[in-house]
Amino acid sequence: MTTKAKMPWKNSTGGIPLYLDYFDGTMYEKIKDISNAYPRNIAFDFMGVATNYVMFVRQIEKCARSLRMMGVRENDKVTIAMPNCPQAVIMFYAVNLVGGVSNMVHPLSSEEELVYYINNVKSETLLTLDQFYGKIEAIRSRTTLKNVIIARIKDALSKPLKYGYMLTEGRKIKKIPSDAPVIMWNDFMILGNTKFYQSTVKRNSEDPAVILYSGGTTGTSKGIVLTNRNFNALATQIVATNPMFRAGDKMLAVMPVFHGFGLGVCIHSMLANGGRCVLVPRFTPESYAKDLVKHKCNFVAGVPTLYEALLRLPKFDKANLSFLKGVFSGGDSLSIELKKKLDTFLYDHHATIQVREGYGTTETVTACCLTPVSFYKEGSIGVPFPDTYIKIVEPGTDKELPYGEEGEILLAGPTVMKEYINHPEETADTLRVSETDGLTWVYTGDLGVMDDQGFIYFKGRAKRMIVTSGYNVYPAQLENVLDACEYVSMSCVIGVPDEYRVEKVKAFIVLKPGVSPTDGTKQAILEYAKKHIAKYAMPRELEFREELPKTLVGKVAYRVLEEEEAKKREELKNKEKSE
């Protein structure tokens, strides 16, 4: 049901309103306002270097002037293929200031994926790290790129850390040729010393500002166009549903900047409210634990995989986590058992809170549903944010179902995307205006149940998808890649349970006649796949089959393979018990 009368926010978190007022402007303008309110607050920390809001805004404005000097204009798409580091955050808001659109992509994407992400939006300017230069140079002639800006981690470090970095990680990075057709970050920023160009343009809250990538309803990668209002509304909702937040509170920003969870919750929602982001460029459980304790971060957000890894760390045994105000889990289902382990872990380490699970889609930036502070129901992903509606309908229809009945989850609210860029048909299929309430609803393809108090229970996916380490992986995409390999006749990809990743990708392969099912063949297929598939989506297992099971209409019966794998795991588990 869509009624808000059932939402328990007011009863559970000290009078949180069901409706909020939202900032009517751009993301940059919101950050500028915060800078005026909290000029000396630290905006972000990066490996020992702290940047306050005044300096942050100056860097954004200088970067914006550099973009203008380079020729970036209103509505131009600037591709940012970066981990969480200062240059990525500065560029993100600078693009917003000049009226451009940030095209956020995973720097570990395959070459073919990068070609698609760049050409899909006709991006002429790209920012990436020096370690990815070779990949960009290999594809550049096949893209619309004209300007490539190269940043280096060492440029954002203090002198002592810079020397240490160059002696360790820096030594592993291949040197960029002196005549390479790129501009280094420091040289790029010097362009901004000029005052000749006016860096600002008139933009409003409904203008497109960001493109994030998701599989859409068909599993084909789609660019999701999000507006200034989408991000600023999320920032308002996040703080409203966390009334313990205060300006200056710290968020351990480990979720990536090219992901809605990382960009929307961990970065923009904090910066738009005077918070402090501790930027983590690369996740390891050890560094995460170290940064959490060292910086005494008040908020952490992550996927179940991350928390599973943290529970195994012996270094955490004596840690005092009483400084935590919020621990959030999203990106995938948090099992009841893992939540119990996490809550026990937090209690044993002097934290006064429990982990709170949320739910959302990239089509709504990220989270749009969250467990209230002190109103938990086992197995629930919480209740909708203020001004956000959720209803459950009969799959394939718009017929709303009664409380307790399972159906497709539909979302509506101020964070709903503008469109899938260049895909009007899929946009029309995913975004539909209801004749009864006039709201624009996102048809998520996810299955769930709502109880009579407005709590949502995630039950699964109507569409075929694998979630591994918090990333959405679409089997049809991987099968298209594998089937194009010269050794492969047919393939089928499924997700199998994994203790660390929650799910891992497994591929079943039928080889072409005359190709032998050897380790060499397996390696050749994997080497081919690496050129076309992102690292996180790569198959972790390959199994050769003489044929694949089929449905009555001749399609590959992937559910049969899933059942076979489940049966094998059960037999193995029983065998281990008997021994």
C-alpha cells in the first residue's frame, strides 16, 4: 500500500516529518552554501591530508575554470573513471558548476565497456588515474574522446607519504610517455589560474547532472540520468532519517564514487550537510578497520561482503567502537544470521547501535528505504524515506496487492531518475505515470512484501541478475561475451553462493566441435573474457559441458543448473557433517 499513515518514522526517531523541504538549486550551490555555513569544517580526509570546505570550494572553482578553458560547456558529458580520491570529488562538483554532466564509470571496466560508456554519451573529456593510462590509450581511437586528464594518487599526498608511496605502490605503475596526448592533473589545474572564463552557468534542480550505470530492466547496461534534485533530495532524506547526525560527523567513504551508494550516501549526503568524508581509494579489510578506528568515524556504509570480511579480522578484537552513530548495509540482502553476528560484534566492541539495512536502486540514486533507528523487524529492509512511496503490485501489471502478498516493488519520490539515456523504450517501460495518483513509478523488477505497518521485505528478483560483492551482474551480458569467443559454442552463467562475495559468477561452457576441454582452453577463454568483462563480473568458475539443459521451448534452462549446484552444495555439506 502507498499510504504514509503506516510509516513509523515519527514514533521511532524523535518526530521525523513525513514530508521535507528540499534545496532548490544545483549540487555545487548546495556545497557552496555549506561552505559559507561551516568554512573551517573539514570536507574530506585523504591518507593524512585534510581539506576544509573553503579550500574545497576554491579547488572546485579552479577546476571549473580549467574545464572551461579546455572547452567543456553546458550539458557536455565528462567521464570520471576514478576511485575515491580528492581529484574525483573535485572534478565531480566542477563539472556540475560548469553545467556539464558527470559520466561516472568503474575504472576497472573492460576496454569494450569503456568504449561503450564513453561513446554512448559522446563524452569528449575523461579523468582517470595514471595506472589506467594504458587501457585508455588502447581504446582512444575508437571513442569520441578529445581530452584525457591523468591524475596521480601521489599528487594528493603529503610529502612524507608521497615518498613512501613512490617507493611501494608508485613503483608498480608504468611510466606515461612524455609525448603522450594527455594532460596531467597539476598542469590541468594551472589552466584554472585564469579569470578570463566565467565558470558558472544558470542551471536548476531539474537539470541532468550525473549518469550512473546499471543493467536496466533487460540486463543491458544503461546510463541512468539523475538530476541535481535527485542528489540533493537524497542528502536531505539521509540526514532526516538519521537525526543523530551533526555537522562535522565523519563518514568512512569506502563505497566507490562511481556507485550510487558511494556517491549519493557516502559523499554527497555528507558534504551537502557539513559532514566529513574519509576517502578510501581501495578497499582491504585491514585498511578499512585501521581507518575506522584511527579517524573514529561516526558513520559507515557498505555491502554485506564488506561486513563479512570485517568480522574475520583479529585486529578488531580490542577495538572500542563507541564513537559509531550509524552502520548501514545495502547493495544486497543482509542475511538474518549475518545481521545477528554484526549486532553482537558491535555490542562486544562498545557500540550503542545496531546495523540498519536499507534498500534502493540506481534508478533512485541509491537507498530509498531504511530500517528506523529503534524499530527493527527481523528480515525487513525498513520503511520508505520521507516523501518516498513504495507499493507492491502483481508482477507485469499495475494492480496493487494487499498487505502480506508478494509482488513487484514499485518506487516513487523525489530521487526517481530522469531517464535511461538514449533508451526511450526502456525508459517508458521502467518509468510509468499512474492514472490514479499521478506519481511516476519505477518498476524495479524486484519482488517483495509490505506488512500492515509499512515495513518492506525483499524476496528476490523478478529479473535474472547476480549480485556479487554489491555489484549487479547480468548473466545475459556475460553470455553474449563468452559466446563470441572462438572456442565457445554456447554458454550459461549463474550465480552460486560464496562465503565472501555472497554470490560468485559461474559459467557453464559448451565448446565448439574439435576444441578440447583442457586447462589451456579454460585459460584462453578467461583471457578473452578479461578484455570484455569487468574484473568484478569475471567468472570465478568455468565448467565444460557437452550440452546444456533446455526448456520445452528450447531455451537454456539456467534454473536447472542452479538446482544442480544447490544439490551439490547440500551433498557436500552433509558429507562434511558425517565425517
